[in-house]
Amino acid sequence: MLNRWVLGVYRFKFPIFLTMSHLAIGFCILAPVMALPTFRPLHHPTIRKQGRGIAAVGFFKVMNIVLNNASLVYITLSLNQIIRSAIPVITAGIGVFVENKIPTGPELSSLLLLTSGVVLSVWEGSITGSVTGIAIALSSTLSGAAMLSFSGKILSEKLDVLRLTFYTAPVSVGVLIPFFIFQEAVPLWQHFQQNGYSVLLLILIGAVNAVAYNILHYQVIFATSSIMTPVIGMIKVIGVIVLSAVYLGEKRIFSLRMLLGCALAIAGFGAYSLLQSQRRAHEVGRASAVGSTDEKYLLQRPSSV
């Protein structure tokens, strides 16, 4: 809503600068925390060990945003959402190589069921759009999936969400600078000359919200998985559709196809959630069994050892 207010109500037509400002201000907000004795000794070894992964997260994150916005110039929002509904499946595929996690047959089937349900729910009955727009949307989807997978990888290697948010911000800003210079630098200066700088207060408020969102987003990846995060995002789309029909008087557009799509998506979400819970329970049980075996072995070893 804050972004919509800035870009729409105030007619601040500079989304790249807005994104750069949010990232840069968030970096400055976290800087005093990162300077504390708790974090200070961790920066150099973290960057040395996980620098490539952090750079990949920052790069793919911002390319996901830029390419997604660019695709909307050539294709409809409905087609954009249909393409992006494949993010959970694509993340699972990329995760095989990045995270060394191979989804089981039932897990992949539940993801396909969820994606099919979302497609049916957002499809407006026809698909129109240029090949260029579809290619850009696919590239955005791949970038988003790669960002999720690399985030899951490095968060599993003892990197906390605060440091990940802090480290990726300058990478993302650096990627955006050429786009900003080419598209927005001169018009932005003219805008400030004509309209003043009052909009900067809203940008600052939005930046505080943005850094909180980024921290929570990485925390969800850490607490669940790189695949479960977009699964939650897809079910959020279904929630918006259902709530709009119930509370905003949009029942007239709620067709049988949309009803079937919502049912399939909810079924896929429930199935994948159950499978993930069972997998985590199995992993915890196996870890406990290994720990118990090690403890028994230590107790049985000769005291001289």
C-alpha cells in the first residue's frame, strides 16, 4: 500500500529509485546492529566463505523485481501470474543442484497440483501477450526461484537473517544502478526540481517497512524451506481471491473454473504441508537416533580413550 501510495497518489514514477532507496536505507538501519561486538567478528569470515552465495541472492532478488515489472509492459497481469505460479516447481528443480535436495514423487505431485490450481484460479479465459513479455516473465520466475534456493542454501550454513539482509542490500543496489542511470536519473532530478522533496518522507517510512519485510521473508525461508516459502505465497493468492469474492462483492466473477482451481490449490498446499511435516519428523527422529547411538558409544568406550 505504501508503494502504491508513493507511485500512484504522489505520481512518483521512479520504481527503480524507490527500490534502491528501500535497500540503501535498510542497509543503514542495520549498520549499527552489524557494528555490535556480537556481529563484528563474523563479517570477514562470512563474506570470505559465503560471499558467492550472498552475491547470488542479491543479484537474483533484484533481477526478479526488475524483470517482473518489465514483463507487465508486454503481457497481462493474469498471464504474468500464470507464469509465476510455477515458482514452487522451478525452485524444487533448482534446489536439486544448489541445495542438493531431491523432492520425492508425492512432493512433486502436490506442487504440480498446487500450481495447476493457481493457474485455473487466475486464468481469465484467454492468454494474450508477446513472446518478448513471456520470455521476460520466465526469466523473472527463474530469478525468483534461484534467489529462494540460494537463500535456503546459505541460511542452512549458520548465516542469520539479519546478516543476510544486510549483506545482500549493497549487491542489489549495485545491480540496479545502471538501470537507474539509464532510465530515471535525469527525470528524477527534474521531478524534485518541480515538486520538491516531500515524497522522501514516505520513501523513508516505506524503507522501514521494506527492511522488516525482507527480514521476515528470509526468516520464513529459514524456518520452513526454499520451496515452502513460494508455496505459502501461492496459497496467499488463493486467499485473496476467496476473500475478495466473500467480502468485496465479487462473487459474480467467481466461476466454476475458479472454484475448481481454488480447491486444487488448497489440496496441493495441504498435501505438500503434510509431506513436509512428515519429512521433518523423520529427520528429527533420525537425528535423535544418531545422537543416542553416539552417546551409547561414548559411554561404552574404555576410560583410557
